[in-house]
Amino acid sequence: MAEKSEKMTKQELTAQDAFQLYGAEASNWLMKRQQLIGAALGVLLVGGLIAATVHYFSSRGEEKASKQLGQALTVLERPVVTGVDLQPAEAGQEPPFKSEKEKDEAIVKALGDFRAAHGGSDAAVTAALPLGKAQYRLGNYDGAIAAFDEYIAKGEKNEPLMVSAREGQGYAHEAKGQLDQALASFQEMAKLDAGGFLQGMGQYHQARILVAQGKKDEAAQLLADLKSTQTNTAAGRLATERLAVLAAEGVKIPEPKAAPAAAQDAG
């Protein structure tokens, strides 16, 4: 996307952010493959997610809830196949979904039923994150916010996916036009040690919201700092693109207040 920086337009900036779409897709990929119950248990592929979830909650006295959560999560494994005539599913297998909407509706149904049956359990809190993401994709932003809020309030604070919950919370508020709340969510996101794909994205999202609020000078400062400290990350590259657009609109681009990443590492 870096080579498109000069081609980005004001219209593109007011539309849904392309990175928002790709970021949601990537975090969904991660969610399907990363265990949803804490940093101590590491990262697992989908094939091991259900068994690991059962084992974890069994050790915490929630064996029944964990087994049923494992069953509810199998909906995440079913693919979406469009544009072809599907063959009947083999015995004992669920057919692919015909659309992303159909899959998200099935996720909401499965996880909603599970949470209704196991309210108050750790497993129900775990289910709130994929539920919130599905609600967001379906356009049920109030439902998404409620799910993300519960995960943030009751989940383990050091869980690796807490940053994803903050991002989802911010997206949902943004979609409702609640920019102050979205900004607060992204500020909290930036405080978490995201690493990987989401490194620096809390700061980048803050800048997006500030632009939408007309605070372009503040946004430019955040982006300049981000460009300086996160040069080789997706957030740093996106910051470079946004700065180019703001400069084309006549915004004075400030010098970064933060030291470059290399200088920070050296210290």
C-alpha cells in the first residue's frame, strides 16, 4: 500500500479505512487459530483449539462449560464457499456456509446460545470476543460493544487478544459515529503491548479519529511519531500514507517528538 500514498484522496479517508477491513480479517484469522484463553497457553492452530480450551477450563473446574464451548467454536472452522454448486456434505460433516453473512449469523446463534446457558463462567467471557466480532460484521454495533465491553471487563488483562477486543470496541463506536468513545478505546489499545500485526495500530487509529474530528494537526503529530518509531511495521507504513494526504491538504507536518526506533533500541 505504500506505493499508493500519493494517490490516496480525501474521499478515501472518509470511507471505511482499508486497513480496518484487512485488520479485521487478519484478527479473525488469528482468532480462529490462537487459543482464546491467555498468553500462558501460547498459540495453537484451529485443530488444537477445542481440545486445548477443554483442557484449560477443566483444570479450573469448568469442564462442562469448556466442552460445550468447544462444540460452539466448531462453527469457526466451517469454510465459506461461494459461486459453486456444493456437493452434499459427507455423513457427520456440516456443509460449508454459502456466505460470510450466513456464517456470522451462525456464530452469533451458537455463541449466544452457549453464553445464555453458561452465563458467569470464564468460558462465556471467552466466547464474548468472537461473538462481538461477528456482531460487528453483521452491523449490530450495540451488540458488538456489549460483547467487547464484557470481555474487557471480565477477561484476563494480560491476554494476548485483549488488544483485539479494544480494537473491536473502537471500531464499533466509530461505526455508530461515537468518535469520542472510539478515540478512548484506541487510546487504551495503544497502552497494550500488541506486537506483531497490530503493533502501533492503536496510535494509528487514534490519528484516524482525530482527522475525522477535524483535529488534523494533532493527528499529524501522532502520525509523525508513529512513522518515526514504527518504520518497518504496517502501522508505520500507513502513517506515512496518511501524512502524505494531510500534507497535500495543506497540513504542516511536524517533526516527530519520539525518538526513532533504532535510537530507542540502542538506549
